[in-house]
Amino acid sequence: MVAVYLYILPVGLGIMTLAASLLFLFAFLMSDDPATRLPAFNWFKRLIIVAFILLSIGLFMTFGHFWGA
């Protein structure tokens, strides 16, 4: 049963990272200062990549566990 929780963990972390990346996207869109816009967009790009990697790994492991692939 512990393995199931470890398989689902990257999905939860991916969702939280996706939410954090959307916060940085919002900061990028709402800022008028170039000193704030560039770092916000850089963090958005980094976090969106990490979120999709975590979600892909988590979904692959979860579906592999439940459907025996």
C-alpha cells in the first residue's frame, strides 16, 4: 500500500508546481516593471517544465501500477 502512495506523490507535487507556475505567470502578466517581469517569466518557464515532468512520471507510474503495464 505504501508503494501506491509513492506512485501518486509525483502527481500531487506536479499539481502544486503547476499552481506555483501559474502564480508566476500572473506576476509576469500584471507587472509593468522589466526588473520583475523577466524573473517571473523565467520562473514560470522552469516550473511549468518541472510540473509536466512530475505529472508525466506520476501518471506513468500510477497507471502502470493499477493496470499492470
